[in-house]
Amino acid sequence: KAGVTQTPRYLIKTRGQQVTLSCSPISGHRSVSWYQQTPGQGLQFLFEYFSETQRNKGNFPGRFSGRQFSNSRSEMNVSTLELGDSALYLCASSFYRSSYNEQFFGPGTRLTVL
Amino acid sequence: SQQGEEDPQALSIQEGENATMNCSYKTSINNLQWYRQNSGRGLVHLILIRSNEREKHSGRLRVTLDTSKKSSSLLITASRAADTASYFCATDPTVQGAQKLVFGQGTRLTINP
């Protein structure tokens, strides 16, 4: 089985721009979760999608949004980028809800905001 | 704040030695998971231990869970250079509506040849 893929792997944007990141889960997995990882804050949960519905959301401003398509692929969008949004964005997939079983992580998208 | 707190933040040992990392958490949980991350890459799942389990093994890994102390430990025996990575515990709080994994800050493990 192919693993979780994320595109793009690296991204450089400037403040005020918006960005869309994509995640393709492992075939058959219905849950996709997104995390932001920074040296200062560590790994922070953004949101989880299951069967095209957002099931949970972390403590992030409304500039962070996401969606899941019928094929379980997911996208997250960050609007009006700020310098502090520079981070490694990780997505993870699992067959069922993320907290019930192991998650399979993608390699991440490294976002740099200038 | 993070639910899980790993201890120590960094650990450096010689190849062949055992490495022990600890995780403490604040609220009751359904399960606890351990993940490994090699520098700047995705996380790899190691072990999931449920709240009604006390110990679990997987190869050279041994995880314990003490729900009364709200703590867990990860033991890696006979360490290898390839074990150099950051290790994170992640908890699944029982708080209604939570249903998400909460990661700790991680332990940076370095295995010296």
C-alpha cells in the first residue's frame, strides 16, 4: 500500500498570502488529521476529518480551514499568512477515528512565510 | 498546554545501552500512543496501549502505563544508532468531545556509536 502523501513538500510564501496544502491518505483510510509542528509549540492538533465531516478542531484561528473530499483526500488552507505560520504541517490518516488507533503520517509540508 | 510531558527532554547514551523515556499526562485517557520522528520528517507509530493495559511489548520496545500516576514509560533495549530520533507520547483524553490525540513535546534521543 502506498503511504500518506503530502504536496507540496516545501513552500515559501509571503505575509498576507494564502496557501493550500494537500494530503492523500492511505487507500481505505477514512480519517485525516492535520497537525502543525514548530520548535516552540511542538505538535499541535489542527483538525480531523472523517467521512467528509470535520469531527474535531484544535485551538487555531479561523484563518486555518480544511475540507475532505469523497475519496478521503484532504486539503487545508491558511489565509492571510503570518510569520508565525511557518511550520511543518503534517497530515495523518487512519482507518477509523484518529484517537482510536494508530495514525500513519505523511512526510509533511514545510511552509516558510517571509 | 500539552497534555503529555516527556522526560527527559534530551537523552544521549552509548549504542547497546537501554534508553528509558517517560511521559506524564494530566487528565484521564482512553489510550496512549508512542511515536518516533526522525529529523524533520513524519512520525512513525510505535505502540498503542489502552487504559486497561499495564504493559506492552513490541520487539525491543516495552511500554508501561500507570493510570493512577498518569504516567507512561517507553524502554528501548539494546539501542542502535538508527534509534536516534525524537520520541513523542500522545494521549487520547476521555474528556467528552475531545477525541483527538494530544502530543507531548518529545524526548530527543541520541545514540552514540
